[in-house]
Amino acid sequence: MKASFSIGRFRLSLNGTRLMKLRLPALILSACLSASVSAADPAKIRLDYNLSIPSGQLDGDTAKVMDALFGNVITAPMEKDLWMRVRKGFAIPDIDSPLVSKWENYYASRPDYLNRIINRSTPYLHFVVEEVEKRGMPMEFALLPMIESAYNPRAESHAKAAGMWQFIPDTGKRYGLERTWWYDGRRDVVAATGAALSYLQDIHGMFDDWQLALASYNWGENAVKRAVAKNEAAGLPTSYVDLKMPDETRNYVPKLLAIRNIIADPEAYGVTLTPVNNQAYFTTLQTGKHMDVSVAAKLAEISVDELLRLNPGFIRPVIAHKDDRHMVLPISKKATFERNLAQYNEPLLNWQPYVTKPGERFDELADTFGIAPAELRDINDIGNKDTIARGQTILVPKVPGLDISERQTLLALHKNRESDSIDTGANDAPKAQPTLAKSSTAGEHKVAKGDTLFNIANRYGLTVAQLKAINGQKSNHLALGETLTIPGKAIAKNGKKPVATKYVAKRGDTYSQIAKKYDVDLDDLKKWNRQTLVPGMKVVVYQPNS
């Protein structure tokens, strides 16, 4: 048995014996650490989501204990590329559906679109990966915002679902995502990620099936419950592929698995992924006070645009402080913000609420407070047809007149409040596929220049996993002139297209035993069935010419 865990930027790998020996000392270390941290100034110690202690020192005794426990343990740096870490956590089983191949083709033929999503996700992806890992969930869920919103926190659907995780108002409210005049929690990357993962865990608890949890996330858990009950009443199977559901939900899991497959094996699909550093970009903190968006950006020494990119939930010129609401900043700017805030002796707020008197004209109020009528309307969501106040509260400058930087802030906030339609890649022209060489004999394909496993598999109606399994391919490398076996329907020697065999696992079965039984590669069998083997589970097995 092996175990691995992380300390700082290093991952420790220990065998079972070593791990057992460290359990008792680890408890002692935990007590020492607790005492050490408790003794330090609480105001100087904050644990962020990386479980690091940016400030505060361990005392000498604790340092000695750590050295005694871990001083002679061989350490290895964690993966530099976040994709390597992501791939290790994939766990949702494949499904036997042509829709997976359809969406593999869609995304693989639009590599610019795929990398546009990745570039958009760069500030947020590491955080999402960390949260998924903390909860022990399949890593495919870190990719779910790719099909929900193309990783855009400002995305909004026609059904008014909003944010990176596309929460509708009712579900967002149920999971603690506030929507106020000042703030929309559905757009808050940190809050919405926590809510989405909690929701997915809850619906997984209802079905004990991640694919049905995904269907519920898209279609609604009550709709999935009804579909399951209907199949049960008819004596039919109740897995995702067996339920009757809307087309959008029918394509939902295949989309996610298609992206998962490409990210797991980009070379096989002829795709080059934009690398993502396996390093956190941001951290969170509480402002402790109400303050202007422009003041917060100034204290952090970043642009207003960057502040709003990390905090798309802030939709007014003022950040309204609440104990359970956090501001997100680049890690490198957190100490800067706290230092500048402690020394700041100017007003934190340059805006104030004003209770209008019935009958007051908005144009005249704008002139009174030294702001353009269009700016007053935009900040306060006042329609062009509304000219006379009705006694409502509006936000106005404390001091008449706005300088250029404040007007730039208002423009940035206006852009941030606007919703983006979801980028589906529909406007991206598919990349032309290379012309594949003709087979030299029936049931074979000779590799030509420009061939990839994906292009070849797609031509013959196979998945990449099937093509690799049939040909015993361990890598994605194809040599020019190499001959591959193609058991496609039109050219296979026995005239049959390979189909998935399903084996019901029995108590005591192992993947190794099943692989030997069906004469398939163990690694391929595990890839086709990305979950822990349990009795009663339907194990998918692809066999050549079966």
C-alpha cells in the first residue's frame, strides 16, 4: 500500500510500513502544530485553501519534530503542469454511446475553441482542482464549467442560469448563494464552486451514481428520480444510458466525457493543450470594512479590471462587507493590500446612499451630485423611461464630480454587470481533417503523414480507446507506414463492428482477473471502467472482432 500527501509544494510518497510507523508521530506533530499556531498571534495567521501558513513561524521544538519525522523521507516536487494532476483524478466510468465520439470530434476539430476555454479558466482552474480533491470527488468535475459556461463567471443562459457553474436563482439560493443589489453570489468563483460541489455531492447521495448526479445537475434531481422510478416500474435498467431524457441531458455526460478523454490523451486526438501551472493564482481575504471597488484595487496595487475579473460577483461601485463574504486577490497582492489598508488614511467610501423624494427628477439629481445622468441611471439600474423618483434609495457620489479614474471604474463595472452569452464554439470553423490513406488490405489501415489515432478511429466509427485496445497500442505514437487492424463494420474480416461486452463483477473479482478472462490489457480495462470494482458492478470490456 502506498500513500501520498503534500506539504507546501512537495508531495511525499510512503509505503504502507512507513505510513504505519508515522501515524503515532503524526498525531504528536498535529498537537505540536496546534500548540504552535495557537501560541502565535491569531491576527497574523490565516490558512488559505492551500493549507499554507503565509505568516507566522513554527517554534524550535516543532521544527525539530518535523525534521525527525520527515528529514530522511525522499521528496519529489509536485507536477508542474496542472493537467498531469488532473488526469490522475479521473474516475467517472465511460459510457457505451456514439454521442461521446460525436463530441470528441466536435472539440478535437476545434482546438482553438478548446484552448480559448482553457485560457479563460487559467485564474480559476487550480482552485477548482483543489476543491474537488479536498472532497474526494472525480476530477472530471473540475472540467464541468467547460461545458456549463466555457469557464466564464459572467456567462448567462437563456434560462437565466448564471455564473461559471450556471446556477438558476432557486438552486443558488438553496445552496447559500446570495443575490443582492450589491452582489451576485452565482458569479462569485469561490462561493459558487463550493455550492456546485456540495450540490453534486448531495445528488450523488440520492443515486450513488455520478452519471445520474450529472444528469440531475442538468435536468433536475426530481426529473431524474421520476425517470428512474418509471424504469424500475417497467423492470428496465436505471443507468444513465437507459433512461429516457431530453436531448440536452442525453448529450450532457457525453460532452463531459469527450472533453475528459481529450485532456487525458491530447496527443491521440491531435490536440495541443495550453499548459496550466500547478500553482494557485489567488487567495481570499475579508476586507473588514465597506469600501469602493476603486479603493480596493488601489490598495492591492492592481487594476480595477483585474479586481473584477477575480470578483465578478461585485456589481456596484461599493464592496459591501459581510462576515461570510470574501474578496479574491492574486496571492502576491494579499500582503500588499493588508499593508496599504493599515496605512490608508483617506476615505474608503466615495459613494453614499441617497433616499429620493417622490417627484424629484433624476436628471436634476445627477446635476446636483456632479454625475452624468447616464452614469446615475447605469449605476442604479434606472430605466430610460423612468424620469421621476418614487422615494427609492439610490447611490450617489459623496463629493460632487467624478475624476477620470472613477469614470473608468464605472465603465469597468458596467462591463462586469453585463452578462455574456455562453461560448459554445459554434462560430469556430472545424479544423480540416487530413485525408487518410486507403487501407492496403481489407481490415487494415496504413498510417500516412498527418494521421492521428483520433482521425483514424473517427473515420472507421471507433473510439480511440477501442482502436488502441484492438491494436495493443500503449502509446499515442504512430509510425509512418505502420499497419493498424480496423474491425469496422464495412471492412472487418468477420463483418462485425466491435461492441462493448458487459461483465457483472462478483465478490472476489479483481480487474486483473477480468482482464485475463477476456484477454485484454489491464490498463485499458481500468480506463474503460474508471471506478473502484465492487460486486454487482457492470464492467465494460471491448474486444476485437467480438
